[in-house]
Amino acid sequence: MARFGGNEFTGFSVPLAFMGRYFILEPGNPQALTVVLSAEGKPVFEVLRNQPRENPFTNVSATPAGILAVSEKGSNRFLYKVRPSSETSVVFGTLAGSEITVRISDRAIWVNGSQFKNDRFVGRMVGILIKEDGSIGVGAPIPHPLIDWLTQ
């Protein structure tokens, strides 16, 4: 069991998902953020414990302040930027070119003004699914290949 943003995650601590990417938080001071892309049933790391990772699908860069920016290889289309810290913030790019702002603190998870706190996510589910058009869903399932990887 882990608590993030005032929410309880039992089973897996995956508070966010966006475009096949799963944002996994590990408790600690500071929290460790891992972003894994499920590609052809295999995990591809874009961020591993707050550090950028080379991969065949995206460009991941880090600023001196620790902000990680991720874009598609080839097109350089902005996907997201994340600042892992005691209060993690994420900005996602949408198809229309607008941005979706997410903030995770010890009290709540905010997604473009919607607040999630004191929720329980039990089992194999993502807390909040953010779609590329900016819409959000709550309690989305984690794909089986990713569950297999997480349980190894």
C-alpha cells in the first residue's frame, strides 16, 4: 500500500497514465518517479527513478533544475514534462496543442482544476487516465503485459 496525493494505492502505485505511459511513484524522500511505456508488450523506460533514459521512441532531456522533457523521436512533438520532487508536477501536450497540468502533493492530485483526494485504488488499476484530447478517466486497468513486468 502506498499513499500519494492523499489517495491510497493498494497493489500498484500508478497514479497517472497518458498515451500508453504509466507514471509509477515509489515512496521515499524524495519520491522516485519512473515512467514506463508499454511497447509491443514490453516495458520501455523513459524515466527511471527520476533519471532520463535513452530509448528508441522518445527524446528525454533534463534541465539543471531537474525538469525532464519528453518528445517523440523524429517529429519532436512535445509529449510531457515532469518535475519529480516532494510535489511532483507534470504537463502533458494534447493533440490540439494545448497543455494539461497535473500536480501531485501529499494532500491531493489535481488535473486541470479537478481534485482527487482520499480515494482508494485497489488492485491492478491506474488512478487517473489522461487522454490525448484532454479528457480524464478514473480507475483505468493496467494492461496485462505491464502487470507481468511489475510483478517480476
